[in-house]
Amino acid sequence: MSGDLPLNINIKEPRWDQGTFMGRAQHFFMVTDPRNVLLSSEVLEDARVTVENYRLGTMKPGLTEDQLWRAKYIYDSAFHPDTGEKMLLIGRMSAQVPMNMTITGCMLTFYRTAPAVVFWQWVNQSFNAIVNYTNRSGDAPITVNQLGAAYVSATTGAVVTALGLKALTKSLPAIMGRFVPFAAVAAANCINIPFMRQRELKYGIPVTDAEGKRLGESSEAAQQAIVQVVVSRIGMAVPAMALPPVIMNALEKKAFMKRFPVLNAPVQVGLVGLCSMKVSSLEPELQERIRQNNPHITTVYFNKGL
């Protein structure tokens, strides 16, 4: 065992100070690093063993702090924080940049015909269903029926919204049609995420104290988590789906783009954690249990999912 590496490094928390913008940026650059998608099963398993062994107080000889943190971020990129299971490849956060760039770019490019709208909204919602399932909060399993209902509902909602708005924008300036994919994605998120995570609303998600000790399950925390995820998903779509239409509308008027229309899609593609709540906001029975067993706790923490 290495004598240089202490056993009190808190790898449950990010390596960088989350109270600063740069600290949060460094953390999320690591979490979403697309290179992690290419890591082999052997590398992932080695990272899992390194992290789990360190938490148990043992280390392989010669392990350095940088290697430990690297293993922690590899582990976090591939294994679910609540269940510990290996996540589906394209549902991992490291796959979000290449997958979303490609799908969003294609949705914004191929919006002029109804078949193209239907196809790319279906592709997007299929991808979203995988991401929502992979990054669900808590450790309650999702049934096949729940998964199917969420997928069908979100896909239907997105397609109906897209086709309906497409029909309405026929008499409006051409640029308005470019915003149809964004509206469809926003509508689908409002449907997909609550459906996909309805079991959490029924049974609750784990809430913990500041040290990570599990205190119980809360449906109130689940409601707050799901609302936050819906709002953040829509907000995250704004830079990629609301700004490129304006840019592309201007670029397509240029002689260069008219001469090489095949560049439309590539250019379009190129443009393109823990939360807390007060104990007093939890269910009365859970509040009472926490006050009896841990009267000093006023705030609990939960994984809202992604």
C-alpha cells in the first residue's frame, strides 16, 4: 500500500471547489468528457475496483492522488450513483456531446418535410428515453410498461407538437419554421421525464444527510427533482436549438452556402448532480422520523438525476 496517499480524500465530492464557476466547469468537463465513451470494459472495471477499494481503506501499491481522481471520474462516468450498475453506453453523460450535437443538428437541418420531422423527433425521443432511464434518480426499478408508456407518450407529444407548429408557421416568415424542433423538444421533455420517473413520484427517492447517510425516501424530493430536471433540460436546449436557427438563416443567404448546400447539415451540427431541500418540505411522516433519529438535521440531499 502506498505510504504517500492518505485515506481521507473525500472522493464522494468533486475534486474542484463547487462554490466557484471554474470549479464547477472543471468538474462538468470531466463528467461529460466524450473520450470516456471509448474506454474499454477492463479500464472501467479497474476504475470501479480502485474506487471501491479506496472507500474500504485499501489501495493498490503506487496509487497516486491523480490516478485516484482519474479512477473516480471514470467510475462516475459509467456507473449509476445510486444503484452502482454499469450504465448503457449512449445514456452516459460522456456520450451527450457527440449524440446531442448530431441529433440536434439533424433536427434543425431536416425540418422542411413532415417525414423528416417525424423521423428525427422519433430518433431524439428514443435517445432521450435511453438517457432518462440510464440516469434515473434513486434505486427503484422502472417496469417495461412504464418505460413503454413514457416513450410512446413523449414521441407522440413531440411529433404532434412539431407537425402542428409546422402547419401554423406556413404563413409566417421562414425563420419561424426553424424553431419548431425546439418547441417540440420542450413539449416532449414536459411529458417524457415525469412519465419515465413516475415510480419515483409514487415511492420517493433516497434523501440523505450531509455525510451521505440515507434517511429515507421522499416523493416530495422526487417532485422537486423532476421539475428541476424538466426546466434544466429545456434551458440546456436553448443555446443549441434557439441560436443556430438565427445564424443558419443568415448563412444560407450567403453565396458560399448556396453554392455548397451539402454543407448545411455539417455546419448545423458544428453550431450546435446533488440537490438539497429543507426537512420541513418533506412528507410529515418522514419529517417526524428524521426529527426523532437526527434532530440536528435541517437539510437533506438527493440525487435529482440528469
